[in-house]
Amino acid sequence: MADDANVNNQETNQENNQEQNSNEEKKTDESAEIAKLKADLAKQKAALDKATKEAGDYKKALRAKQSEEEVAAEEKRAQDEARDKELAELRKKFAVAETSKKVMGFVGDEAISNSVAEYLYGAEDVDAAIAAFQKAWTAKEKALRQEFGKIPPPGVGSGDGVTITKKELDEMTYTQRVKFANEHPIEYERLMGRAK
């Protein structure tokens, strides 16, 4: 029985040794597998870090490029605004000059025609406004001619230098003569023979 106990002990020892060897082999295999996994994980982490760094660099470059593009876009917008402003000013000057020529035709005074043209700039229908203004101007000129016995006030009418005669002055009423003398002192003095 002692032999049987020895045999059982030996078998148990062998089984234990085999189990230990098997466990050690498993541990070695597991350690190798863990080491392999750690190496793969390190490689993947390095690749991820590299990709993250490249993505960050790309984002920085893109932001810098966008900023440059935005700066360029802002400069272009400012240049466009300046060009549009200058173009609008030139269009206004041209329109005012054209309107001034039309008004000058019946007003006869450059300062007045320029002033009227400035006021009319931007009106919906400038030609209609000029026509209405000319109609009113002509009516006023006609009324003045009738009131003063066909005496055109300075700057009104055709500008052909039409004057009145001494006879026409004598035919005026006292009020008309005083008004004429106040408004046209040089002409009045000439007709009265007192011109210098």
C-alpha cells in the first residue's frame, strides 16, 4: 500500500507538474499574446496620434487659408464699394449736367440751372419735372411782360437784349415806373438820359 500511495503521489505530482507546465505554457502564450496586443495597440496609437496631428495641421492650414481668403474677400468688397460709390457719383454728375443744360435753355442763368438740376436729381421723371418748371417759368415771364409792358427782366427770356423805349416808359403808370426803376436802375437812368 505504501507503493500504491507512492504511485498515487507520483501520478498526482506528475499531473500537478503537467498542469503547472500547461499553466506556464498558457501564461507564456498569454504573455506573448499580450505583448503582441500591446505592440499592435502601440502601433495603432502611434498611427492615431500621427493622423490626429496631421488633421490638426490641416485644420490650422485651412483656418489660415480661410482667414487669407476672408481678408482677400473683404479687400475686394471694399474695392467694389469704392468703385460703385465713384460710379454713382459720376452718374450723378452726368445726370445733373444733362439736366442743367435743359434747364439752362429757358432759365438763362447757370447757377440757377445747376441748383435746379441738383434738386431734380433722383426724381422719377426728370423730363416731366423740367417741362412743368419750364411751363411755370414761361407763365411767370409772360405775366412779367404784361405787367411791365413787354419788358423782360434780366436773365429771363431769349436774352436778345430787348429793351423798352422812352415812349413805353412814359406810357407806364407811376407804380410801374417806380417798380421798373427799382428793378432796373441802369436801364431807367439810360432812358431818363441820366446814364453815366
